[in-house]
Amino acid sequence: MIDWISLNMTPGIGPRAATKLLESFGSAGNVFHARRTQLESLRIRPESIESIIKREFHEKAEAELADVKTLGGDILVLDDGSYPALLREIADPPITLYVKGDWQACFDLPCVAVIGSRMCSTYGENASEMIARDLASRGICIVSGLARGIDTAAHRGAIRGGGRTIAVLGTGIDGVYPKENARLVAEILKSGGAVVSQFPLGTPPLKDNFPYRNRIISGLCLGIVIVEASERSGSLITARLAMEQNREVMAVPGNITSRNSFGTNYLIKSGAKLVQQWQDVVAELPSEIAAEILPPKIEKANGRNDSRQEEVVPIDLSDTERKVWSLLSADEPVHIDNLLETSTLSFGDLNTALVGLDIRDLIRVLPGKNYARRI
């Protein structure tokens, strides 16, 4: 294992160079026994060759493994039987995978990624949370990148659904980016989820790290669902990687006038599966998995299947809370002034109802005194 960790820490040895070395020598141990001329023939950077010949990072690798264990984590290497099988199949899998949490249980489940824009709309946030929640509650592990916006909503949805979720980091597993998601990481681990990274401890959130992270997100999964993506969104890069990895690519449609809908609508126009609800995602998974999760079709009297979902009104609400809840939408936020006008309630009664709904986690309190339903 130390050879693998050391090779991963060697400067200039990224996923492609590592793949080239392993194809030539078979294992990380053999790389460190290779002759200089053999390494030079592969056009590896001179400083990397020097580091490999001198085994400069072996001692640091031993300390790294000890530090990871102290954090309660582990390091999986490419020839380890615990390494996720789907990720091993991609063209340039990370040769080491830092993991923390109940990672083995997560990897044993069918995984689906839910990703999208950092600067998302209320509609996108609700859609991400709803789809992740509904899939997680049915035994699908939700994978995302811990970014603001859609990723954060996906992780939260999985937790609310009582399921598992994996956060793939662009830092070491000892870091959290963005910092405001530190509490979310704690919730992910507490709920039986995991955090995963290819990067050594102490790695900061450098811009170049995130494209490498994206290939792991799609590589761990049977398919990806994109919820809101602008024309230049990194989620479109992940979609391209998923296609190259022969994964299912799915997208939630959006408002045609919204910048954040350009990417998802373009993907659908180009052949991605349109997703409205969790059943659309499960239907694209391998048949043996879909058969276990999807309910049998209920044939109506006219011979057609009706997949529409009835609105479920929360129980134990006061009459005032029920009235306010009915005026809110999951798609568009409503300003408090509009609620005052449409509800005909006094400000005090309206405010009491909103506080009650917020305490029950039934609504989102948004900037500027705007409110929206949680799905």
C-alpha cells in the first residue's frame, strides 16, 4: 500500500501518468523497481523520475497512512478488493482513494449522482432535494460534490430520505470546501454516508482539482442527474465524462428563459433522459435494479397508466398554518407582502404561521423575506 500512496504523492504523476506507469509495470511496487531508462522511455517528467528513483515520498506515505487512520479514515488502492468496481473501470481511475465514514456500505449500493449549478434557483434546489430524497429512501446512494447550490441540496435530500450519500471532495478528506458545509459533512457521516477524495491530506481547494473530482463523481455511479447548468457549467464537463464512461446521463428540464436551464435543456435536446421524478431515474438503471425498486404499473379502467402524484398536505397543522402553506409554491418564492394580501391574515398571525412551518422544516426562508415550500 505504501508504494501506491507514495506514487500518488509524487509530483507530476497525475491520473494519466499513473495509468501509463501501471500499464507498463503492472503495479506501484514494480514502478519503484523500474530502471531510469525504462521510466524515461515513457516520457515521464524528469523531476518525477528522480523522485521515483530516490523513493522520496515513501517515508511521508507511511506518515500519511497513520494520519488518515487517526482521522478515522482509510486509503483504498487500485488493486484492493474494496476499491469500487465501477470506478476501477474508467480510463484513468485514481490509484488511491481516501475514504471516511461508512464507505463500504455506500459502495455496495447502486449509486446515482445528482449535480448542478452552484448559483441555483429555488426551483433547482427543490428539484435536487426532492429527487435525491426519493431515490435515497429507496436504497439508491446519492453522490455529489459538496458544492454550494444543487450539490448541497442533493446531499441534504438524501439525508432527509433516510438514505446514504457520498461527498466527493476537491480537497483532502481532512478539509471541507466550502467551509459553511462543515456541518453538512458531519450530518453525512452521522447518517451512514461517506466522504471520498483522491487527494492527499492537506490539499487545498485548488481550481484544477475539481475536474479530477468530477470524473470520480460520474465514475462511482450508474448514471448522473443534472439539475440546472449554465452554458459554461462544470456539470456539463461531468456529463461529457459520464458519456465517455458509458454512464446514463439524465437532466431535469428548466425554464427556457433561465441561464441555469441552458445546459440541462441542451442535454435533453441532445438525447439525455428527461427527469421529472425518481421513477424516471430508476427506469434508466440496470433492469435487475429497476425491477426491485419500481412499483408495478397500475392499469386504469381506460387501459392507461397514471403516474401523476397527488399533493400530500402535511398533517397536524393549525388552520392558519395550513392556509399559509397552501399559498406557497416549491417552484417560486413568495414575498411576505404577497402572503399578507392573499391570506388576509394579520401580520402577527402570518408571522406565527411562518415560524411554525419553518420549525417543522416545511418551508424555506429565503433572503428578502421570501418563502417557498420544501418538497
